[in-house]
Amino acid sequence: MSVPTSANPSFPMHVSVAEAREMLAALLPELETETVPVAQALGRTLAADLEALVSHPSATESALDGIAAREADTLSASAETPVRLKIVGESRAGMPFDGEVGAGECVRIYTGAPLPPGADAICPVEELADDGPEHVHLLRPAFPADVRPEGGDFRAGETVMRAGLRLSAPRVALAVALGHARLPVRRKLRVALLSTGDEVIEPGLPLQAGQVYDSNRVGLSAMLGESGCEVIELGHAPDSPASLQAAIAGAGGADVLLTSGGVSMGKYDFMRDLLIERGRVSFWKVRMRPGGPAILGGWNGLPVFGLPGNPVSSLVVFHVIVRPALTGQPVQSLKLRAATPFRGLKDKTAFWRGVIQDGEVGDYGAQGSGILRSLSDADALVIVPEGGGVQAGELVDVVLL
Ligand code: AMP
Ligand code: MG
């Protein structure tokens, strides 16, 4: 076929980054819920609200190693005028003191140990001077602030985590603290991954001039894994419609197919032709650089997202369109001061590679979409909106890499 142009296409062309993201998300299925041991829940999406089954702390306890006493007894304590208290026992984590702390008394106490009845404040060990085995001098008052009240973190019955939350390491730890051994999560999205190109070869093979190692497939597979997806590896297909079709046939059971290469303006960009001529196209081309040639469509009911083959393009499109659509998690951007100017593009959002130093972001330099080092060396993508442009010293939106 002749390469399609913007003139009267039968599908949207040159969509915005946000539109591309929404159109991909709209083609993905609702994922069923499954229950997994909490240790396997990292990176998954919580499928239901989580209540605390217990309180944390489960009892009022000490935040420090020291002594527990009555605050009122200790108010006059200082290095010059220490207060002398009688030690009546010990409270250890998991082994509480079984008596009560009376006036003029204290117990030795350790971090996480229950506060005995009668005591309401802690003096840390650094502020104590021993006076024989049975007495201690306080060099400053005991503080109630060093008592952790029961339920101070969360109380039994409280809804602490909401459905839709992505389970990071601290969130998995929190779920355990809440009392859950198994968690309801969405099943993993199954993503088939295919790279294309006659010149693209497996790592480890000797490289002939004009060939390139299949860096995209390994990079994309890693990013899919980090994004909590199950990857169905379809390997690599040469540039012919028949071999592409044969490879895509292996995507049975996938929720979405992600391809790299063959979607641009060239004669041998057959992924593009296949979708346009024999599949379905939701859009072709996104108003962004790098990554402009990306295509979204369908093949026999399977959603297909075609990433451009240029290594920087494919990984940047993954970052700002594919991952947020697949995970439902928005792209997190923050504002940094620009250390250098960043050029704007008339009708494209630019995602320049930036290096962060001393809290400011500067231009990485080589910004070509084939310069893979720019992504591996950069700290952030600097977003310059369509028609914009950034002067040194201005605030700019960045996405951390
Ligand atoms: P394409 O999008 O197929 O026109 O490819 C654009 C550029 O990306 C070409 O220079 C390709 O050699 C390169 N390329 C394509 N696929 C890959 C890949 N899987 N890994 C690394 N580079 C690739
Ligand atoms: Mg190609």
C-alpha cells in the first residue's frame, strides 16, 4: 500500500498524549479479583478496601529504651537537680510488667514494651544515671510524648487502604500490620510482547554491519514486569506481513499485544499496514517527540499497541502512555527549575532527557531517538508542552525515570 497520510484517514491521526493513554485504557478488560498471599502482592492492585483487623500499637507502649514513670514525679528533674526514683521492675517487648507504677517509682522499659498501669511518661536511657541496682537518677523530666498510644497508627475496624491502590513495599508491609495474611488483588494483565525488524537480532549473536541487538524487547519486558504485568514473550519477527501474522497468532490468551518497530512511514513498516489494512486502527501517531509514530488498533479482537522501534521512542512512549494505561496509575510529574533552556515544538509535546543536579534539571545533550544512552544516563523526562519552550531558571514539569 502507499503510506497513509493525514489526508482523509479513516481513523484519528495525531492524537494528544492524554488521548492516546485514554484510548488504550478504554480497550483493556476489567481484571478479575484473586486472592494471593501478602508476600506475593507486591506491585499488584488492591481489589477491595482493607480494614485494620487489629490496632497498632496493640497496647500503649514505649517509643524508647529507658524508664517509665509518672510525669508529675519528674517535672523538676535536671542535670543539676536529678530526680531519684525507685526501680520496681521491668517491662520488655512481649513481656509486660505485671504490677503498677506508684508515686516515686519507675520500671525499666524497652522500645515496644507495654507501658505499665500508673506510668504515663518515658525518660530515655541517655538521660539516666544509675544509683545502685534499685534506684535511678533522671537528668530531665520523663515525656508523655515518648509513649505510643494503643491504636495511634490505626485502630481495629478502621478502613486504612482503598481499592485501586498499587501495592508498593510499604503498603504490603502495612497490609501485614493490619492483620492480613492474604490480599484481594486484581489478576495480572497479560501482555504479549513482540519486536519486529529484519535487522533486529538476539543478544549474544555476532552482529553484522547494519544489524542491531533487540534491546527494546528486554527493556520493555523489564518495564512490564516492574508494572505488575504478566509478559507473554512472542520473541521477534522479521519484516513481512506473513511472519508478523504468524507471530501475533501466538498471543492467544493475552489481554493486549505490545509490538516494537514497523509502525512508522517506511515501506517496510508492516505492523502499520497490517492494522490499517486488515485489522482495526484507533489512532495512528501521537503529538509527541520522541515516539510520534505510535499506533493503537486491534487484531481479531486483541488490542494492539504498536511502539516505534527507535529505542528511546519505545521506552518513552511506554513511560508516558502505555504504563499509565495498563496500571491505571497516573504519570507522576513534579516541577523543577530548569538549569538550561529546553526547546519547544510547534505541535508536539516534547519529552527531553534531563539530568538532575543540585535540585535543578539540565539538558542531557544528545536527544536523538536512537541515543539509548540518553535514557539510561538521564534522571528525568522534561515535559515541554506543544508550542512551549523553557528558559533557564523557569519551572518545568519532569517525570522521574
Ligand atoms: P522502525 O520503527 O522499525 O522503523 O525502527 C526504527 C529504528 O529503531 C531503527 O533504527 C531500528 O533498527 C531500531 N529498532 C527497531 N527495533 C528495535 C529493537 N527491538 N531494539 C533496538 N532497536 C530497534
Ligand atoms: Mg523496522
